[in-house]
Amino acid sequence: MTNLLERSAKHYLAIKAARQLKDDIEKAGLDDLKTLD
């Protein structure tokens, strides 16, 4: 049971990290666009 729980936790954290990274990239991209203007 612990294995399944661990895998779920890692999967959840991976998705959370990916979303955070995507947000950061989008924010950085928007900042870059503002700088270009």
C-alpha cells in the first residue's frame, strides 16, 4: 500500500511542479513581451 501511495504522491508533485514551471514560463514570456514594447 505504501508503494501505491508513494507513487501517487510523486505523480502529484510532478504534475504540480510542471504546472508551476508552465506558469513561471508564461509569466516570464509576458514580461519579455512587455520589455520588447
